[in-house]
Amino acid sequence: MVRNRVLLVLLLAGLLAAPSLAFLTLAPNRLVSGAPISLGAALHGEALILLLPAVLLALGVFLPQRRALHALTAAAAAGFLLLLVRLAGSEAALLAQTAPPVARISLGGAFWVLLIIAALALSDALRRLAVPAPAGVLLGAVVVGALGLLLLSGALDSLAIVREYAARRTAFAAAILRHAAMVALALLPTVLLGLPLGVLARRREALAAWLFPLLNVVQTIPSIALFGVLLAPLSGLAGHFPALARFGIGGVGVLPAVIALILYALLPVTRNTSEGLAGVSPAALEAGRGLGMTPRQLLWRVELPLALPVILSGLRIAALQTIGLAAVAALIGAGGLGAIMFQGLFADALDLVLLGVLPIILMALAANVLFDLGLGRLRRLRR
Amino acid sequence: MIEFEHVTKRYGASAVVENLSLAVAGGEFCVIIGTSGAGKSTALKMINQLVSPSEGRVRVNGEDVRLAPPAALRRRIGYVIQSIGLFPHWTVARNIGAVPELIGWSKRRIRARAAELLTLLKLAPDAFLDRYPHELSVGQQQRVGIARALAADQDILLMDEPFGALDPITREALQAEIAEIQRASRKTVVFVTHDMDEALRLGSRIAVMDRGRLVQAATPLELLTAPASDFVRDLVGRDDLGVKLLGLATVASRLRAGVPAPGEPIAAGASLRRALSRMVAEGRDRLGVVDGDGRPLGAIHLADLLRR
């Protein structure tokens, strides 16, 4: 008798992916595509312990759904996730003993599918447990921390992605910082500009009539094209005033990238600010005016606080979009994690691509969680 | 003291209020009544400058309202609306304290005032001060809305169909309370409604508006006995005119002092309409009359109801 359909679907997907996709791939060098190694081949000796959490997860599908079972399922999912990563590391180390030094042992499709399934099973179990959001975030941080410890312990050193990381340790750290700096440099002016613009657009229809279509058009321009459009005027500017170039103002580099990111992020922030204000109850507005609030007092005391949830969702969209788009900025020499990603793409080194992409995904997830916490807090205060 | 002097408000070509002249004396409870679209709400909003007249002048305490900064003017005038409009992100205490906060009262004084007003409006301060509006029933919300309008103890109170969205029982209770508050504080109240019973019950004077024009401004008794036009007559209602007249006077005004009467007595403060209703329902032609503490005062007979 099936009692947890979500878990059943996840398990079936896992059972389908595990035998049909490669768990690891072993390539003699970077240029040759690798030979697949299945999960079955990797499951031997003490690695068989991976089956224990898998069986526990299967029990979770059929047993009566109680809190204790959900807690067990959560623990099993977290255990499966960590054991899976450890197995990939230990199997890679085993393969590396017999393979030539230039051989590349990469993570295969089955690994990624099972990893995602374990993460989904974990979050579903936490949802069923009705764990409060901050505690859920803490548990997630514990799992990520355990993965970090696994990485630091050297257990994963034979994997190609870790090797790529080891070879560019300093460049990688610099890329993360550069990426985060670009996001911050773009988001701060976006907020400072977008909030007042959104308020103004709500007040003056004439402004809204051309501002939003313009920002919408900007959104439809592909990012590379927008970088290109900015290249000409900015390099012209730097050509006319060589002094500017010394401050890093030119057609390529961080400045045009940040300008483009701001142009993209303005739409969600401005539009949501304007829409949030439009959604404020007319009764509260009439009461505020009738009681004697000046337009400014009405804005700060009534309109903005009531529009805040909508404004924050706009900021969330802007933040996630900027974190992703900043990767493309590497194409005009802005650096960041995109630089690592493109380096990998051009060299046909998938592990290097992943090394650039994984931190971007983690950054986006972290930003998303932060906004979730903020919005959740807001809702609890209000409702 | 509120004066409308030949006030007209136009939106485009159509006049919503046309050549309105009306003076509301200090301490008066003035009800503006009319069908929807009569311009009564627009007239009210011209007092606190939420609407500006196209022509003419509105004066509050002798001063043209257009000369004062709108925000400062409105803080001196209490305002209650049908849609209540409590600020959903503020507690009851902060909602009530909205105007005192704007004019710089201390936190402690605001909270004490909020508690005092909640008590006046029959909500327990301890239970309600820190609640949020969405946790309250609509009736409780409008009590808070009234408390908010009274917070800074303004001399003037504007009420725009404040009880229109309430159920009959809550409406009646709040009518009694606002009447009592006005009696005790001698505030000048301008009250907009389309409900004639409400107008007769509350108003010391009733201004009838029809399509932007003032048709008649008179005491409830004058309105019932000498309607200025067929429109007023219809608005008052032809069928139950007599019953409405009885509603304007109390049992005390027709008391036969010292005369005993059997059966369940009626309070001296009750309306004659209520006395008639009791007599009809109980099949009796006389009722004993008692004062507020239940002491017998005398009796009232059916024939007394016909005395003018």
C-alpha cells in the first residue's frame, strides 16, 4: 500500500537512472570521452552501506506516515546523499591507482540524478515534518557543511572536478569574490534607482507609459548583444578621455558588465515596487490621508510597508537573475565564475564547466533561501 | 462650526454638489442623508479637503479650509469611513494612536489614550491593544476606527456611512454608543448615511440632499411633520410616518406620574415606538414605567401616545 507518492516517484526515478546512466566516467585524458562505470560496479565492500538508507527510504513509501517516519526518511535522505558523494570519491581513488596520471575521473549522470533525488527527498521530508524555515535552513547548512568536510578531508581528491579546483585554488577564490562583487555592485544601484523609479511610476502615469515598455525591451535583448551595445559608447568614452580608462572605465571589463546587469535588474525591482504600491488597499490610503498624513508620511508609514512583500519578491527575481547573468559577463572580460565556465567550455572540459557553474547555483540557492526567510518573517509579522 | 457657502463641485460637466449652503453649529449632530449619488459623501469630504470645491467656500471655525495646509487641517478633524481602513500592519494601539503620533505625543500618553478609548468603545484594552486588525470582527474593527478618529480629542468628527457594512445588531449598538459619546463630549458631528431610521435616531438636524442639491435641513420632527417636497416625503416613508414620530420621543415625556400599572414595566428612557410595540405585542393598553434603576415612576396609557 503506497502511502507517500512523492517518495515513490523519486525512488522509481532513481531505480530507472541508476542502472541506465554512468555513475562515474573514466577517460585516459581530457580529449577523449570517458568510459562509463555503473553504480553497480562501484557498489562493493563497505560501499554496500549505501543500500541501507536506500532501503529506509523505500520503507518510507509504504509505512504509516508518522512524524517519526518523516524524521527517519529525512535522516536516510541526508545519509544517502553524503554516502553517495563519499562513494564517488572512494571509487575514484580506487580507479586512480591503476589509471595513468592524466586520466580524468568525472561524475556521471547517475551520480547527479541520485544526488538531486536525495536532496528532494530530504526537503520533502522536512516539509512533511513542518520544520520551521530557519531550522530547515540550519539542517541544510549542516548537510552542506558535511559535504565541505568530506572535500577538505581529501576523500574526493581523485575526482576530476576536485583536481580542476586544486589546480586553480587561488583563481577560483578570486572568481567567487569577483562574481559576488559584480552582483553586489549591480544590485545596490538597482535598488537605489529602482525603488524611487517604481514609486514615481506609480505616481505619474506618463512616466510608467514609457518606462516599463523600455525596460521590457531591455529584457528581451540577449545579454551578449547588450554587452556589445555598451561596448561601443564606453570604449569611445575611454578613447576621448584617457583618464577614465585608468579608473577601469572602458568598453570591456567590469563596468559595462555591471551597467548591463543593472539594466536587466531594473525591470523586476521597478515593476514590483509600482505594483506593490498599486495593491495597497484604497481604504487604508483614504484613512491615512483623511487622518492627516502628508504624502511622504503616507508613503513611508503605509504604502511602502504594505507593498514590501511584493517589492521583496521583485528583489528576489533581480538577485537570482543577476547571479546567473553575471556568468555571461566573463565574455567581455569581467571575470568571475563565468570565466572558469567558459574556459571549460572552450577546452571541452566538462569538469571545469561544473567548477564554474556549481558555485553559481549554490549562490542562487543561498540568495533564494535568504529571501524565503525574510518573506516568511514578514508574513508571520503581518498575518 | 462648519459653514458651506454656495459650494459647487464639478467633475467635468456634471455637478456632484450644486450651490450647497449649510451651517452646522458647534455641538450639533448633523446627518446628511440622500440616495446614492446625491453628493452627500462629496460634501463631507470638502470639509477636510479630501475634495476641493469648484466654487464657493467651506469654513471650519470661521477659517476657509483652503488656507490651512491639508494635513494640518485633517489632524484637527476626526474621520471615520465605511470601509474602516485600519492599517493592517499596525496593532490596534498603533492604529488608534495614528494622529497623536503625527502630532508628537509621547509613546506612554498614546498608549494610555488608546486604552481609555477602547474602554469607552466597550473593547477590553488588555485583550485588544496588541492585536492586529485582521484578528478582529468587522464590528470590532469599526469600534477601533471610531477610537482612532477620537484619539486626539478633536472638536469635529466626520463620519462617512460608518455603519453601512455592519450587521443590524452591531449597527444599533454602535449607533447608541456614538450618540452617547456625542452627548457627553458635545463634539460637532457630521454624519453621512442613506438610512432614514439611522438619521432620525442620531441627528439633531438632518440635511436631505437630492442630485447634488440641498432639499431640506431641519430637525427630525420638522422633517416628519413638514417635509419640504415629495422627495423628502418618500425618503421619510409615507407608510410608517406615525411610528417614526413615536420613535422621536421618550416614554418619560408622556408619563402619568404615580399611576400604577400591572405587568412587566418599561424604562422611562425607551422610545414611545417601543412602548407601542410592547402594548400591541402583549395585548395591553397600559404599561408601568420605571427609571434606570428599576424604581417605579408611574404608567403610560395607549391614549397617551396620541397626545401631541
